[in-house]
Amino acid sequence: MTAGTAAGPLPAGPVPRPTVTSRVLDIIGAFTPDRPALTITQIARRAGLPLSTAHRLVGELTCWGALERDGTGLYRIGLRLWEVGALARGPVLREAAMPFLEDLYEATHENVHLAVLDGLDVVYIERISARDAVHVFSRVAGRWPAHATGVGLAMLAHADPELQERAIAGPLRRFTPKTITTGPELRRVLAEVRRTGAAVSDGQVETFAMSVGAPVFGPDDTVVAAVAIVVPASGWEARSLVPVVRAAARGISRALGAPRALRRPESARREG
């Protein structure tokens, strides 16, 4: 009998010890939108670290500015980490997009979103909203499943085929009775987005809200972001919003140097 077969397979090898880097990342990851302020004990527990280790690393992070400690002893993400985060792709997109986002906002005085795709989630990098605009869950730096949002569908439709197949394979989380929850339905919707140039997410996150999104392309003509308007589901027609959303997305793409946005539209060539 081969050694180890009676009691099961032999261990693959020693489990690697956590590195200092992984421990620091676990500490940063302990903070979430619903728990933005934590005690040192909570940080240690959520990061899975001994209290003494957490105390030492949190002290170093606080000295560097990645964390801040308030007068009550609670720790929060520090401004130094925010400054580093500002070097990510978001600010470049935001700068190019802001004039077009502001135009969209003036057209509706509802919610205007700019988002990027991260795996099968969207991450919002800008939001403009009126005080009495329809309620949305989105927030800057927040995440949401791509299949349920206008910005997400707009990007998924033009994403790498492998990523599309991952999304289609699911699982697809349900939020309302109108949420896309099957692979064949998602495949059909993505094909429709490619055909029309816009994505409509009607009541998928909240039944009373509708999102109309369009993809933004970068210098290599790959999708880099999406822009969307979110309005009340009643009182608005998606077809009336599609042209302005597509125009905004095309304007942002042009500002980013996307070749497809720099080319004259086929309709304009015929009219010229």
C-alpha cells in the first residue's frame, strides 16, 4: 500500500506563512463602506491577526498616513492612501468625462454615473445627482454586479469574450423580479447592447428606477468605462434617453482618443 492512501492524500506541502504585505493588505481590507471606522480589536479580528501584530502594523500605517486615529480611538482610512488612490485610472477618465456628465445632468437633473469594470463588478468613479433624484444605491468607489446595471451591461457587451462567458455562466444575483438571472437572457441582452450601442436596465436593482448606459472606449478602441443616466422607471422612455447617453459616451471616447470616436459616423458621411 502506498503511504498516505489509507488516510487520504498526502499534504501538498507546508502552508506558506502570511507575509507582511499580505497582513497589511488584510488590515486595509478590514475597512468597508458599512464599517469605515474600527477599533484596534475589531481590525485584528477582521484581518485575522493577533492583537499585538495588528497593533504594531496599524501604528506603522498610521505614522505613514494610510490610517488615521480619531479622538475616540477609532481608526479610519487616511488621506495619504486617498492620495495614492488618486493616481489610479479613475481621475484621468473623470477629467475627460466631466463636461459630458454635467451636460447629461442638466438634461435630466437625475442621476448620472461614470463607472469602470473590475471583473464582474462595476466600480463607480463619479456620480452627479440632484437632491430629489430617484433613489440609487451607487456611490463613488462603490461596487455593484455588472449584469444588473446600465453601465455594467454596456461594458460587458464589449468586454473580452472570456469575461462575457464568465458572466453568462453565473451565478447572477437577483435583486428584483426584473433582474437578469439566466445565462441565455444575459447573452441576448448583451447582443442587443452591441446592436443598439446602449444598455437599458429597467427595474433590475430597484423596480422604480431605470438606467440607460453606453460604453466609453479608449485609445486602443477597447471599452474602458461606461456612462449612464438613472431616472424613475415611470415618466421616462428609454428611447428618448439613448441618443443623449450615446452622444456623451462618444464625446468622452473622443476626448480619450478612441479611433472609433474620431471617425465620422456613417450617417454623417451619407448626409455629407
